[in-house]
Amino acid sequence: MPFGIAQIGKAFRNEINPRNYIFRSREFEQMELEYFCRPEQGMELLEYWKEERLRFYENIGIPRAKLHVLTVPDADRAFYSKGTYDIEYEFPFGLQELEGVAYRTDYDLTQHQTASGKSLDYFDEETKARFIPHVIEPSVGVDRTVLALICEAYDEESVTDEKGKSETRIVLRFHPRVAPVKAGIFPLLKNQAPLVEKAREVQALLRPLMNVFYDETGAIGRRYRRQDEAGTPFGITIDFETLGERDPELLDTVTLRHRDSMEQERIKISELAARLQSAIR
């Protein structure tokens, strides 16, 4: 003690409102942590978990500046709660709650104990005292967190292609930690067997380590754009330099393209896995 038990799964509510989209749906995905502690630790750990949850959102790409902590007033808290925080995000349509962090005292285990007739108290070896553990409960809506990530990541920007033509680039700037696909792999030309073979080797190298997407259809610029829209942070192009045809020093190197800046660099295939794993941690 203290220790926590975390779970994720389906949850249901009887208060539904179709106008509020996922914020008042009948069925939704929920993550919860039941963190058991000694009674005297409750308020301190409530503050600890509030900060840990804010740090979590920052780590997945939601800036602290767009997160708001609401201290729930006494009149609005559950009668058994000694303190509750709501963590809210600035959606384009206004502030909405992402999760609640509540200090539920010993109410939950007391209720279980009363209903089951089984003792749920805890014996502390250090103090030789028995008590019913208190609970801190962060409870997170997964659906609304995903929506917040999409809202934060979505961007449209004007870019100029190599011919000087201006166009709008749609991009999802997901943090590499949460991007569904980490890298797109592209042979420059699909009708060149050596390029395709080398691209498949790169795919086989990275696939056990992360989600990758192989694409050989269309112009390379169009393939980049497709992955930009999907939020893929890296593009890996296998070209004739990879085969060493134009410069022997570039043999077994690839072009690594960065989604957000669109900058490109040459990198050795042997260094590719470590480089990408470092970026997505």
C-alpha cells in the first residue's frame, strides 16, 4: 500500500443525449485506475494523480495550455468524496471534460463489505493496525480523449510544390507515440524490381518493431500526402541511391522524410530502426 489496479472496457450510462455526440452516448469506452491507500495519504495522493494525469496528456501530444483543471465544489461532489478534479480540454466547440480524478475515501470498499458480508479491511504490518483502504480514482473517457487528439493534430497549411504551384496540405500532427502508423515505406518506382525488393526488406526489418505501411501506388508526392492525412510521422523512400547506382557512398541508405517539417535526410538502413524507436518513445 499504496497500489493501483487499472482497467479499460465498455461502460454504459442512462443519461443520453444525441445532440452531445460522444459526450452523452449510451455506450462508451472508459479507463479507470483504482488506487488504494492509507486514509492519511488520500489528499496528498489526490494531488499527485491530478499532476500525473496532466503529464499523461502532455506526453501524448495535448499541450498543458489547453487543459483546464476544475475543482468540483462541495455542493456538486458525491457525498462520499473528499475532493474531485475534472480535467477539461479546449475543444473547438468549447470546454469539455476528459476525465475526473476523485478521492472516494473508503466508501467503495465499505459498500462492498456491507453487501457481501466479507471483510475487506487491510492489516498494516508496520503499524499493526487494521483499516479499510481509501481510494483515489482517475476515470478517463477514451472516446473523447481520441477526439481531443484529433482536434489537436488536425491542420491545413498552404505549401508550394516543386513546380511552384500552391496547394493545401492536410496533415494530422499526431505525436509519434500515438500515431497509428509510425512510418510509410515507399519504393520510388514499383516497376523496378530491385527497388521493390529493398523496400520489402525495410518493411520486414521494421514491422516487428512498429506499425508500418507499404505503398507503391502513384507518384511519390501523392504517397507522402496520403500518409500526412493519416498522421504517419515518417516516410521512408527507397530510391536509386539506396542501390548505390549513382553514388557508392549512399549504398543501403534511404530518404527519411519528416511529416511536420517535410524535411528529408539520408540515413543508413542499419540505423533506421534505432532512430525511429527513439523518436516514438
